[in-house]
Amino acid sequence: MTQAAPHLPAQLPSNFDAWLLDCAPVRNCDVCTANWHQLTACKQSGDITRATRHATEIRDHASGVHAGPQGK
């Protein structure tokens, strides 16, 4: 049986995290604000995976709920 070569971590562009975490929470929205605080805490602790999830939630919420005529 042969051993597989060790996998090296992917080399991503230096600004890739900034692109992943780019989002704009809607002002005075409790959902956006809560996700922004969680994103910031995860980013500061180095948990980019969880921070990315919160950034995605902010983008989805801001472009979904707030994009329509009944948005804030």
C-alpha cells in the first residue's frame, strides 16, 4: 500500500479574507447588528470560517429583507 502525499494548505491571495468578509449591515437592523458583532468577534479570534458565515448572513439579509419596497 502506498502512502498519499501530505496535502499542503491552499495559498490564497492576501486580500481574500477581506473579500470574503466584505458586507454592509443595514443601519438600525437588529439582525444585521447582531451578525456584525459576531463577525467582528470571530474575525478578531481568527475564526475566519465562522466570520464568513456571519458576513454571508448580513449580505443575504440586507439584500433580501431590506431590498424590497417594505425594507427599512
